[in-house]
Amino acid sequence: MRTSAPKQLGGVLASVIQNLGIGQRLKKAEALDRWSEIVGEQIGRVTVPVRVEGDTLVVHVTSSVWRNELVFLKRELIAKVNKAVQKDLIKDIIFR
């Protein structure tokens, strides 16, 4: 005999993710996975997201010229990443 009404799978998954405490890690993985989509094709071609350390995203850049250019775009890129993952996740980006 059923004791409760059926629940939507999305709600159940969200609850499980929250209970396991892996929501933050999933958002970090999403930011890495969607990097090129978030920053655009041109920047995506010259960069590779490496990892998220705490609230800092580490990105490999193919040339020092591009690295210098991206430093000027850092605030904009942080805002784009956070908007894309719908969470205030990234506070800084290190370009290497």
C-alpha cells in the first residue's frame, strides 16, 4: 500500500544531491565542462579550464598575449560563468 503521493524525479534528485553535499562539486564540474560555451568560441579556442580550487578557476592559456588580454576580461568572465551555472561560485580566475 502506498503511503505518500508520487514525487517528481527532479525534486527527488535535487534532494539527494543536497543531502549528499555534492551540489557545489557538480556546479564546479559544470563550469569546467561548459567553459567554451560560456566564454565563446574565440576564447574557448585559446584556453583550457584546468580545475576549480575553492572559488578560483584555473585556466591554461595558449599564449602570453592572450593571457594578458584575458586578465582585462576577468570580471566579465567570472560573471558569465556564475550566471551560466546559476550560482555565485567563482570569485577569481587564474590564467596560466
